[in-house]
Amino acid sequence: MTDRPRNDYPAKIADLLEKTATRIRSLTVERASVAVTWTALGLVIATLAIIAVIWLLVGFFRALGTLMGQELAYAVVGGILLIVGVFLWMKRFPKDETTPPQE
């Protein structure tokens, strides 16, 4: 019988192709998979946080309503939201930036 040569080119080519495919997968698919996972997790956390804030506002309003009456509770919550809105409106442009051009 003849001895097989040590240079088995088809096996080397197959190994090279497998290494190349594995490297390309690690650079593309695995990174995209991590990004999609964190994006989905972020959306779930943001949704739960928004729901928690809404429930806290409802609970705060109901507690105020039982303590001081509905009309006064509406006034207090409306005043708080008005003050927050005015504060955010004043912060919409930084002081060092000029005002936007008027159309």
C-alpha cells in the first residue's frame, strides 16, 4: 500500500473554510444577537418603568383625593404638573445656544 502524503489539501481547505466561517459569524451574527437581546430587554424595562410611573401617579392622586377631596386633588396634581411643565419648557434650550431662527 502507498503512504498518504502529509499534505492533505482537501482537509486543510475545509478547515480554513470552517475557521473563516466561524470568524465571520463571531464578528456579525453574535454581535447582532447581543444587540437585539439588549434592545428587547431595554424595551421591556422601559415599558415596566412607564407602567410603574403611571400607577404611582394614580395612587398619589387617589391618596390626595381621599385626604382632601377630589377638587383639591385635581388642583394639586394640576399645579405640580404645571410647575414641571414650566421647568421643562425653560430648559428646552441651553443658555449658551442662541434661540432658534424664526420662520
